Amino acid sequence: METIRGIVLRTVKYGDNALILDLFTERYGRMSFVTKISRARRSPMSVAFWQPLSMVEFQAEVRPTVTLPRPRDVRFYYNYLHLPFSPVKSTIAIFLADFLSAALREEKANAPLYGYIEKSLQWFDEARFPTAIANFHLVFLMHMSRFIGIYPNLDNPAPFFDLMSGTYQYLQPYHTHYIKGAEAAALPLLFRLNYFTAHLLKLSSAQRCRILEVLNTYYRIHLPNFPELKSFEVLHEVFS
């Protein structure tokens, strides 16, 4: 038995009283587990432990011969104080869980990435500025690209930004996956934002949705089998 620390990505019902759990773990990367569930909230097998983006720590036996380890002695190692009670934060969290489940489908152990996701979610939980909250997921997606090796090359700005090559181009690409004009020119400014400066950028709902659309397209191009996210439309409707 060893101690496993991880962030819940999603759960799938398994039979009448069990769940298959997909977690991004600090030590092993993405892993699946199986657990029985109880309806009693205070039970150590409560489904409350396995809500998407929960940060949990537990004991498990990890061996090549064990396909689906069973968590034991489960506890939260970080308790969200504000996120579950804010409609806007909760909606963004649903999108982020959906996004991470897709983006980390094949991710192996990556301690810097795990630390980035962990600290980002904790910052988001405690964030107060409405604009910083509304822009959080945009900054999160932009900077996560660095940790998985698809950060765009924003040197030498030009009239067109090719989403497929991740570089600026002086000539219009022959495909449709590019942005141009003011949108292309804005990329270096956007990617310089961080969580502490995000509140300074005033965006309309339409602008925010457009940035997310471009980022979503960029990830779909560069990550194999990245699906269409159902939560993308939900988030779009909320911010519209």
C-alpha cells in the first residue's frame, strides 16, 4: 500500500453501488480506480469525495497485476472554501474538469503539470475579483499549453497566426485554422497575462467566448483524439 495524491477528473457509474474513478495523480499521471459508494455524506466511501476537481489523498495498492486499485482511507488534502458555492466558479469548474479529462487522456507522470493544476485551482477557489474569475479559464488554458509541450511561438508577430504550426505567418495559410488582424496581434498580450493581472483585462462576453473558441481549436489540433467538449457550449451560454 502506498499514499496516492490526485485530482479527480471524472467518474463513471459501475454497477449499482460502485464508481470507476479517473484521476490525474501526482506520482503516476492519469490513473483509474474503482470504489464502492455510500449515500451517507460522512461515510469514507461517500460519493462526495469524488466530485470532479476534488483534491484527494488515499492509500492504494499499485501493481502491474492490479488493473483497478481500490482507494482506502480517503480524505481531502485541500478543501474548497468558495468554489462549490459560486455559480460562476462552479460552471467554470465543470468546463475545466471536462477539458482536463480530455487533455490528460494519455498524460504520464508530470510533477510540474500537476503542481500547476493544483495551485491554479486553489488560487481560483480563493479569487475575489469578478473579472479575474471570468478570465481564469482563459489564462489557465493558455499557460497549461507550456506544460504539455504545445506552447505557441509568439515571436516575430505577423498578419496571420497559424494555429496548426503555432507560429506567425506573413502569408495566409492554405487551410482554415488561422486567425488574422487584431486577433492575431492580441495573442502576445493575452499570453503575458497571469492570474494576478487577469482582472486588468476587460473583455465582453463575445470576446471571452471567441478567445475560448480559438484556444479550444488549438488544443483540438495539437492533442490526438481531443473531443468536442459538451461543457464548452454550456460555458458559452452562461457568459452570453
